[in-house]
Amino acid sequence: MSMNRREFMQLLAFAAASGFALNSRSALAGNADRFYDLPSFGNVSLLHITDCHAQLLPIYFREPNVNIGLGASKNRAPHLVGEYLLKAYGIKPGTPEAYAFTYLDFEHAAKTYGKVGGFSHLATLIKKIRAARPGSLLLDGGDTWQGSATALWTKGQDMVDAGKLLGVDVMTGHWEFTLGADRVKHVVDNDFKGKVDFVAQNIKTVDFGDPVFEPFVIKQVNGIPVAIIGQAFPYTPVANPGYMTPDWTFGIQEDHLQKVVNDARAKGAQVVVLLSHNGMDVDLKLAGRVTGIDAIMGGHTHDGVPQPVIVKNAGGQTLVTNAGSNGKFLGVLDFDVKGGKVADFRYKLLPVFANLITPDAEMDVLIAKVRAPYETKLAEKLAVTEGTLYRRGNFNGTFDQLILDALMEVKGADAAFSPGFRWGTSLLPGEAITMEHVMDQTAITYPQTTLTEMTGTTIKTIMEDVCDNLFNADPYKQQGGDMVRVGGISYTCDLTKTIGGRINNMMLNGKALDPNRKYKVAGWAPVAEGVTGEPIWDVVSTYLRDKKTIAPRKLNLPKLIGVEGNEGIA
Amino acid sequence: MNQARRTFLKSTSIAGAVAVAMFAGLLRTGKALAAEWNSAAFTAKTLDDAMKNSGYAGAAPSDDILIKVPEIAENGALVPVEATSNIPGTTSIAIFSDKNPNPLIAEFKFLNGAEPFISVRIKMAETAPVRIVVKADGKLYTASKDVKVTAGGCGG
């Protein structure tokens, strides 16, 4: 059982008294409100949420214990996990912050500190932070309209309404586009009209290269012109089905971005911020090459990074942040603008502890209304899990293993592939797995499952291809997802090699994979158009209803080569 | 958003297609044009042969050639390539891609000081460099950028 607000505060006080860390402010506090007392600073404040993946209610979310960085990214944010992350940012183990930023002691900490996120809790927190920061802006980095059953079933309408009620000022996108180009345009031209600026400098029409959305917006913040430029996920038509946005082309568009920055400055912007869905590694490279951006507030890679990385470039410096996922964090960036430019800043990535925050009544009403027609379906208990279920990690997660096991058994396959998505909530041992939980892992607009005959060579080619999207030495050639989850086939992954040489020693049932033999491989989420097949949530729920009790999963993880001394793996 | 331009083009696209087909037909039968087409260069199967046969081998690297290609192709069958030569006296620009079955993709000649800028869509089967070779005042210059062609899926 998770504790209520009063118990939580008592624990904070006790932990502080017994020398158990906590940060000094909350230790002194003794009341919940003080935990979120964040002194205001400067004259331009930007609040940032990203990648909430349509999680309207508080959830559990286990951070990864494998998030490897190579080359220049090795042992640097965001590629620090567990104790390495705590050490780098001076966070004490056993504290609420350690629970928020790392996987350490997850089950115990989750029971102690409870769920995180939730739009009603986020709404209260945002109101509190904004009250001390008049004129502040709320930025939404996207991946907001996808990730839950209700978002899928309402075509994102629940999240469109929730975002508006939350007070989002500027937004960009990624998974939004998997609802289809027409749906996104409809929301932007109707629901958002005059209320939310949807910006993306890197989306153009395929035919003439015309802009699809406004590239940026200039907002007056306490009399200071602040430009927010949008950067949608550059590889949307590659990583997701291109047929969803057939007339649009994406890409990083670095040259165009520089022009847009210069344009914004020429129009008088004293602060220029890129609201980015590039992913943090791409943002870090970009920050060193494009000048005139004060901060890149990023998402996509779901990295909860406590402090900005400061990147020097020819024009000065750019702050790069990443604000985690699933509604777990609220980023607060305060700029002090003097003499027409940024003189100083403060940044805090606030974890949203649901037990510490009184939910906002108005948002509660909206959420209850959205869920009402679906409550019975969402609440169906399919099975009970004996182990922790989570997704996040470079190579596999227990919930993904469960999906692979279900696919192989239900489809009668030799092996299975499941996409390396980074969204999906976590469950604690003993919890019932409901239909809602299954949808949290699978709710996409291209859910078809497939059973395909593939040769050993084809299987290796696919695995090499996805692995390169994760570990290509050039961040601009990475896509920001994790490795495809593989069921049935063991392998080694040599991170010292390049594409074609990383995946080796592939074995199925103790035998080496035959390059020429055909194997039955199950999968889901095809990016090609016209694929038919039972939705993945039906396959998984069938399996769960049949099993009733889910024993702790045995993760199929590759043997890794080249990770000695890497602080991205625990 | 240039909707009017797009609508206009859609309404005229059928006539346009006919015109293109006729033009293509003329090209195929035009003996004078066919004689100029460098078969040995365009049918060569390796990068070295294609460069040698087209007279573009041995170019010196240059920062004055600007190339715009996607880092990752959205569609390997239609990869947009833009190239600009800032080298004075540019008379031709050629495009090569190492792993295409015929690595010489196109050659453009610029007469009488025409602006040396090209924008085309090329087909690529797999990840490879796109190489631009420029001839200016009889000398050869080159630059290249990698384009990644991936199977897709599994993102974010």
C-alpha cells in the first residue's frame, strides 16, 4: 500500500531527522507545500512537460538500468544510470529524488513514495509554480496524444482537452502524427486556434517544401519577446508509418533551423528556445552547431536529467534539458534577461509525487468524464503479476518479455520481435494486470500482429538495422528508440563494432541460427501500409486471461561486449 | 500554403504526364542525343569504373560544394539531393552513390555561366555516401555526405 500525503510527510520528516538525506528544503519543511517551494528567479520562466504519453492518472514508472552511451556520449548525461546518476548530480540514495531519477530499490521506493504524475496533480503543481512566476509559459514537447486506451479511443481528444485545461501555451509533436495528418491539422486549426501554438520548423510539404505549421511563435513575457521554435521528431515517417503523413517531410533541417533562429532574433526575440522532440543526443550535437539558441528543452528519449547540459558553440552557449516521461516531471527554467539578453538562469526538474499534491478539482472532473464510458473495459483484471513489470531499458524490459512470450505462444512462433518503445508504465509485484495496463504498453494506431517466415539472414539484418538506430556513432543518425526486443533468440551485441558486425552468436533453442533456413517470427506494429492481423492487445490479453498468474519474467538479454566502465549500465 | 498552386498542378497533371511521355519518346529516338550519352559511364557497376569512364576520377576535396541530403532517408526510392557549387567557372556537376547498381546517377552541364545548383530525387537501396563531383575550369572537385537507408519502425 502506498502512503497517504500525511504519512509521506511524516516519513520525509523522519528520514531527515535520522540523517537520511532528502534535500534540505523538504527536510525542513514538515508540510507538503514546502516541498514544492521553488524560489522564483529572473523575469522569464518556462515550464516544460514532455512525453506524458497520455497518462492522465498517476502511475509507476521505473527508470532504466541500461541506457548506454558510446564514444563522446559515454558516461555523460543522459547516459548515466542508477548510482552513477546519483553521484553525478549529488542525489542521496534512499531519497524521493533517487526514486524519481533512478531504478534503484524500485519496488520498495515505489511502495514508500507512491505513484508519480497524473494530470490533476500536475495541474495543481503548475498553478503553484506559475503563481510565483507571472507571465510564465507552459511548453509541451509532444507525445501527449498517444500512450493510453482513452487517447487511442478518443483519437487524442481527451489529451487535447486536458492539455488546454492544463494551460499549455506552445506544443510540438511526434506520436500525435500517428493519428494521421488530417487529425493533427484539425486539432491545430480548431481546438487549438487562438489558444495553443503548435510549432514545427522541420515539417514541410513533400511537393513544394512549404511549411505545414508555424516554425515559431514570439510571446511577450513580462515585456520581453521570447521565441519558442518547434522541432518535431525528425524521423517520424521512418520510425512510424509514413503513410500517416504522406504529404509531409521531416528531418532535422539544421540549416533551416539556423535561418529560423536568425529570423526570430531579427524580429526582436531576446530569448530563443527550441522546444524539441529530437531526443537528447541529437539535441546535444545540434546545440554545438546551431548558434543563437538559449535553451533546447527536449524530450523523446525520456531522459529525466536533473540539470541542463551546457554546450558551448560559436555564438556562446546553449542549455540542453530533457524532462523525462509519463507526466513524472515538470521542468522549470527561469531566465534573468538583462539588456536584451539572457544573463543568468536557474533550472529544476521537479518530480511529480502524487501523494504530495492535492489533485486539481477541475482536472479531476475532466478526467472522470473522459474515462466514464470506458471504465468497465479498462478495469478488467486479466491476471496478477508476481514480479515487477516495466519496459524501459536499451535491450529489454519485463513487460516486453511478457509481450514476446504471449506472441510466441499465441502465434506458435519460433521467435518474436517487439518494438523498442520507451513509453509504457510499470506494475509492482502483486498488482492485477488490467486491460488499461495492457493498453498502456500497446495503444497505437497500427497495432496489427504478424507471423512472418524469415531466414536467419533476414533476422540478423533487421536486428543490425535497429541496433544501428540506437548506437550509430553519429547522433543525427540515431532515432531515439531502444533495441528491438527479441524473443526466442539469444545473441551477443558487440558495441565496439558498426552495423553488420554487432549482432553475433545468434542461437535458437541451443542451435546456431541457420542463415538460409526459414523461421516463423511473430511481431507487431508494422510500419508498412495495408498489413492485417489481430491487434496486439488482443493477443496479450488472451494470453493473460489464460495464465491468470504471471510469474517473474526471465529477460532475454544479449551478452554485451564493449561496456566495461560504462556508467550507462548497472 | 500555396493551395491554389497545388490545385492548379493537380488539374493539369494529366496533360503534363502526356507531355512528359512524348518528350521521353523523343529522347529515346533522338539519335543526336543518344550519341552524347556516355554509356560506359552510366552502365559502369563500380564507383571506380563509373568515375573513370565519366572523366570524374581523381577529384580534390572541396568545402565549396554544398550538399543537402537527409541524414536518414524517409524513402530510399526518393531521396532528395541538392547541390550547389561555389567554385568559379563551374561547368558540370555529377552525382555518384557508391552502392547503387550503377553508381553514376546523373550529370548536369552548365553553359554560359548558368547557376551551378541542382535539386533532384535519387533512388538508393542501402546506406551509402552521396558524392558530388564538380568540374570547374577543367579541374575536378568533390564532396560527399552519407545518407542512411533503414528498414524503419521501432522508434520512440
